[in-house]
Amino acid sequence: PFRPKLKEGTGHASSFNTSRGNNTTVMSERTGRAPSWSPEEGPSPVCAYRVIEGGIGGQLCFRHTLFGYKCHKADCRTAVSLGSLVANILINGSVLLQWTHEGESTALSCWWNGSYTQFECAGVHLGSGCRDFLLAELHENIPYRICLRSLGRSEPAKRAEQQQRECVEFTLPPSGMQDIVIAMTTVGGAICVMLVIICLLVAYITENIMSPTTQHAYSYRTHSRH
């Protein structure tokens, strides 16, 4: 099954590019040590996370957060959960997830719906400094469900949390290029139908002009004049 790639922007919200066709998202920077930061300094500019695929955790990664990013109608649309989780659906095909949980590690889970069944995407465990995450290269016209839950709690609290996890659902709209392809396919189909009709008309006219009955009648009229 398809697994969306988990990518992140290379800068802060002021330089975050949302335009389609010029996607600045790249794989997150990996390093063995996170930059120094203390909670008194406000929201962390760096997020530590680990991708979980098939129950196996990958390498610890660090990325710049996009704290303060606001969705504008010209660039994106939003889908919200009953809690604090917000999905900003950008026009470049990426989805920026934002939430307001503070001081605790969280986990993101992802599912997408196929024709007959539901598939699970790769999950992500995020450090306490994370407030957003960017999903890239998602399928268009496919319903997605993203859920956020807290980590590091006792077993009873964890079970209760899983029942109350925040989830958001969204579907990526088709890209402009896909609309162009659909339009070209429609026009091409119409042209093919017109060509078939023209060919049938030519064949019908040719058959009636050159048919033996028509030739015989013409020959009879010519004889009668003599």
C-alpha cells in the first residue's frame, strides 16, 4: 500500500512556500544532537521526531517548526478536529498539521481509504517541542484520517486517551494539471467521435453513389435517349 512521504520545510513560517510546482519541502535534517532550547524561551524552533513504520522506529530526526503559520484562503483550506488538531491543506499538495498540546510527547497516526479497505500510513512519534508536522506527496481525491494522541502516560490513562484521541479527516483536491489532462481527454474524445461520424457519412454517400442499382438506372436512361 501507498505510504505518504513525511517531509518538512527548510525554514520558518515567514519563508514557507505553499505554491504548487515550487514545493520547497525536503527531507528533514538529521543530526545526533538537538539545538539547545528551554521552555522559558517560548515555542521550540526545533522538533525532534521519529517515523514509525510497521511497528519499527526509524532514526531520530530534527526539523524546523513552522510556529505561527496561518492559513490564508488564497493558499490553503483547513479541516479541524473536535480538539486542537488542524489540517492546513495547501495548494502545493502538502498538508501542514498543527496542534496546541504543550509539554508532552505526541504520536500521529494516519489512514487512507482505498476502494474496498482502509490502509495505514507510516506513524510519527514527536517530541514535546513539536507543534506542527508537514505531510507531502499524498494521493489526490483519497479520503485521509489523521489522529493525534499523547504519549508517556500510565496504561489506564493511555487507554482512555486512545478512546479520546483527536482526529481530522480531509481529501486533497485534484491539481490544476489533472484538470487540464481531463479537459484534453474530453476534447480528444469529442474529436474522435466527430471523425468517426464523418467517416460513416463519407462511406454512406460513396456506397449510394457507386452502388450497382444507381449505375444500372443511369445506363437505362442513357439508352432510352438513343
